[in-house]
Amino acid sequence: MNFVIFGYFAVFFTTVSFLPQAIKTLKTRNVEGLSLLTYVFLFLGSLSWFLYGNYLNDIPLMTTNSLTTILTGLILFLIVKEKRSAV
């Protein structure tokens, strides 16, 4: 059995899991209930996984984590921006 298919399932489910929060945050600009520290760790974790996938030349790992890094980066940017403007 070719287990690479599970990598592509992981790409889909992991990336899609961040879409609702990213879309809601981008639309409303409301970051009140979001943890800055959580999104810092998620961003750094997905960036690290992307770099590791790049080192291994693992397409599913790179795809998942490049998309997840972008989405968590957008949310992280909004958290920082909105919290600064509230001060």
C-alpha cells in the first residue's frame, strides 16, 4: 500500500482546519479571543516543519506547512496589528 496518500490527506485536513479561523479573522478583524503566544508557536512550528520538509524534499510536508505558515502568519499579523492599535 502506498502511504503517500495519507500525506496528501494531511495536507488537506491540516490546511483546511485553519481556513475558518483565518477567514473569520480577516473579515471581522476581531482578535480578542486569540492567543498571541499560541499563534507565535503555531507559526514557528509550521515554518520549521516546512523547512524540514524542504530538506527531505517531501512535497506533502512542504505543501501543508507552507500553506499553514501563510495562514497562521496572517492571523499572527492581525493579532499584533489589532492589539497595537487598541493601545
